[in-house]
Amino acid sequence: MNIPTVADLVAKGESPEVLFWVGCAGSYDDRYKRVTKAFVKILNAVGTKFAVLGTEETCTGDPARRAGNEFLFQMQAMANIQVLNGYGIKKIVTACPHCFNTIKNEYPELGGNYEVIHHSTFLQQLINEGHIKLEGGGTFKGKKITYHDSCYLGRANNIYEAPRQVLEILDADLVEMKRCRTTGLCCGAGGGQMFKDAEKGKKEVNIERAEEALATGATTIAVACPFCMTMMMDGVKNKNREADVQVKDLAELIVEAKGL
């Protein structure tokens, strides 16, 4: 795949229109690597001049701050800001709401000021501008899809419509869970919960959320976050439904529908 690094472009005296911030999950998690590839296919298909930091990208520090290690967060944030500012980066797009929220809302106080866009909003813009078109809705036409709101997209940043507008192009039957938008239920991974053992209780949060998604009768659960994807997939497996219900990212759905 044609994925230039910022260093490659700068060496040629060029700079990217958009920096694609891949994130830890997009780089290392085998399942979420497929989302990274899908989004890159879209960027290449529409001719966006983009680049990644490659080995110069490190964790944003979100898990460290959520877990209470402020010192580590600031170390990681300052290192990233130094690299981004050194390259004169202005616009960043990422497929991870955690990276999105941290770079957009928490880096400015440390000297990192950028235009930060989540990939759901970026895809919506491409659709609105006519760069992504689907004649007849593609492979998902008429199929039931439910969308799970990521906490860091929805309640934290008020992004509810962009992901749903992206799904509209598929011409599918979008069925909402009872708890959605401002009353959506967390997948159970945010706030550092992803990395710690479960606390005492009657049921895991992701099982509760997966049950709500399955109750809609949807054959596809659409997500826009690596944390949500892992938790929803585990919930679906817990119910032994992975054979007939798939969990997919918005970018994957677009790529599949277009046959990219």
C-alpha cells in the first residue's frame, strides 16, 4: 500500500494536506489494522495527499491520563507535540476517538494546536463533496445495521450525526438501540477500563451493550472506535453470534460497499 511518511515528503520539499494519525490500535491490533488499511484505501481512492508519522508516532497518552498517571501523559504528549510542530502539521485525521479527543481538546494547553478531525466526520465531508459515491447502496442495501455511539465521539465531542450520515450512503436499514446518541451506553472500555480487570458486579458492560445491539435484529454492528470494536466483538462472541452478526468500522463498510 502506498503510505508515505511525513519525513519522506519533507525530504522532497513537500508537506501533506492531512496527517493520518494511526494510533496504537491501528498500528498494533490485528483486527484494527484492517480499519487502518480500509481508511488508507479511501484516502488513496479520493486522491487526498496524506502521510503518517510512522515510527515517529507514539501513544497520545490518553490511557495514561485516564488511569491517573499525569506525569507519563505529559511526557508522551510533549514528545508528540514536538514532532508535530517540528513538521508544521496543521490538520490531523484519526480513526480513534480517544486520540481525536486527546489531540483536539488536551494538546492545546501544552502547545499543540491543530485542526483535528475524526474519520467519521472526514468520510461525511468526502460524501457531501461528492468524492465518495455509491450507486444503489452497494452490498449493504436493505440490510439491518445498528450503530454504537463511542463515548469520546458522542457525549465528549457531540458527534452523533456524521457516522449516521456515512451509513446513510449504504442505503441500509439503520435500526437504533434503545440507548443511543446522548443516552448511549459505554462499551465498557473507556477511561482506562480496557486495561484493567473487571470489578465486582453481575454483568460485564460490553455484554449488556452487545445484548442491546443484538436485540435490534441487525446483522452488522457499526462502530467508529477501536475500543468499541474489541468490546462489541467480545460481546457478540459471548452470545455465540459471531457467525451471523459482524462488527465493522465505518471505513470498512464503505470499502466493502464500493469494492475498493
